[in-house]
Amino acid sequence: MALCLNANTAYKDFQMLRHDRYFVDKTAIIEKVSERIKTKNRFLCITKPRRFGKTSVLNMLGAYYGKTYPSEDLFAGLDISRSASYRKHLNGYNLISFSMNDLPGRKNTYQDYIGRFEKNMRNDIVQAYPELANREIDSLPDLLTATGDEFIFIIDEWDYLFSHDIYRENQGDFLEFLRDLLKDRAYVALVYMTSVLPIKKYSTGSALNMFKEYTMLRDPYFEEYFGFTEGEVEALCRRQSRLTLDEISEWYNGYSTGDGRRLYNPRSVVCALEDGCCQSSRTGRMDEVLFFLKYNIGQVRDDVVKMVNHMPIGIEIYCRPPGFTLVSSGKYLTGGLQSGCTANLASAQYEQGIRSRTGKSRQQEGNICSHGNLWPAILS
């Protein structure tokens, strides 16, 4: 059974999602992604907080584009099925998929980690293209080129090594692995990859500069497809009788799109609806935020105490332009967080999905939600 090339993982995962009680149709994003296929803009990186639907969309794309497992029945009646380009791309591509959080078992060196991906991909390629089995082709890119075909890549959690701070001495090697595999390769029809941390925080050179990155701070194009809109949450509430939209909103509506529409964390909403109650939930690591709280830099801990007591504070968050990691008080901060400014904390919170923004301009004022899933978890 294939593990990377035309594997059934994305199909199976989307099949389960499709039949879930609280499934929300986000398939309209497929039409927008398809516009990038075989163009200079075919490299997409979706950088969003954890539990915000990145992997669900990734599996949906894999089920739609992959040629091995017919999926027309899964998409019947969904938004994408009404698109003029629906059948043009449906099950039309070789799909290479892998998740970078898949660590080796007993052996646990970087060479074991990356060697496993290379071995699995090589074995799958030779199995699909037996005429290449006896050819001496050393590199994986050369092997893919020798197939004469084009491939769509879906890569989940590309930043896992960085976000979990493992194989630190080999992180540069990993960036080079991705660059060599993907950059300027004619066999790449599309790359869709997900992350929690911004590319620019770790790839400061040209290794991954071919990617267009869409973040919580900067995404005028795909933002409605990650997170639940208020209309979607209202529709989900009608599928059960224990919680109302008002109750859900009080806990989980800490986000908004650039044009002011409310966004909800999907995981928090679905868990609340399944359990019939709203409660605190930890959605990811908050190391950078905890650093500021621990040392009370810029008196941010004092501000947190005010917010826990429902006393609002105002902080301006600026969108970061290409090439910079964070922007604070009109000054560009590169290479991660720098101490001494409350807005740095705000930027870290927003990147990790625990701060809201309001208003319609690209220079947004952030309001920190003091309910449920944020401060009790941080302060515990």
C-alpha cells in the first residue's frame, strides 16, 4: 500500500469528515486553489492557529485532486460541485502527501526522520513507475523528474521541527530538503502546505521564498475558509438543542475577518456542541506568550489581570509586510519576539490564534477575549 504517492489517507479522512454531524461545507476554497495550479503562484502556505481547520482543508483537497480514489460521491451537492471548473480538476492528479509530525519509532535522529520520508516516497514512485526500478537515480527530485508526470503536493505541519524545537542542529538541512524537492521543479503542479508558525520566522533566506503565505494577520483571500463564520455556527446550533448561538458567541467568537465578519475556532465550537456545554480548552503551545507573562514585560501581566476582570485594553496590531516576522508600534521586528513592548505579546497571541481583531482596516485594534478557552488555561 502506498504511503506518500496516491495514498488513501486524505480520501479516508475527508470521507469521515464528510459524514460528521457537524460538517461544514468549505469546498468553495477548491475553486480558488485550482486557479493556482501550474502557475507561478502554485506554492501556498496556510499559517493559522491550531485547530482552525487547516488539516481538514488539506484532506479535502487531497480527496478532490487525487486520481487513485474516485471521490465524486463525496463532493456531490457541495459548493464545489456547482463550479464551472469542478470536473476539470476532479481526481485528475498524482498526489504526494505527507505530514511532517510523523516521527520515527525507535530510531530518533534527523537522518532517521528525513530518511523515512525519502524512502517511502522512493518506494511509492518505483512501485507506480516500475520502468524506473533498474535505473540508477540518486536524488528524489531526479526520480520525480524521470517519471515525466506532474504532481500535487499536500504537506501538513511543515514547521513541526520548529514549533516543537526538535533536531535543532538539522533545521537548516530540513529547509534545504524542502527547497531541493519543490523549488523550480517542473513536476510540481501545486503545493499546499500548512503551519502554525510563519515561514519568515525560520526561512530567512531564499529556501522557501516561492511560497505565498496566508496568516491570521494577512489573508484577504482564504480567511473565510478557516474557522466557522457566524452563519455557519448558527446553522450548527440548529442541529442540537442544548446550546444557543449566544452561548457559543460568549465563549468562542474571538476572531474576525478583514471585513468584520466574526470567526469561531472550529474545534472549540464542535466540542461544545458535542458535549452540550462550553468550557475552557487549550488549543496549542503558548511559549512566547508565557514568556511575557512570566516576566511581566511591559506590564502585560497587569493588563491580563484587567482583562480577566472584563476591563478592556486597547492595543494596535499592524499587518506585517512580506519579509518581516512581526510588526509592533510601527517598528518591524525580525527573527521572532523582542522584549519590552506590550504589542509584541499581542502579535504573538494573534499569530497563535488567541487574540481577536475588530474593525475593517488593515491596521487593526486587537481586543483580547477574556472568556473560557484563553486566560484560565494560560494562568493555570
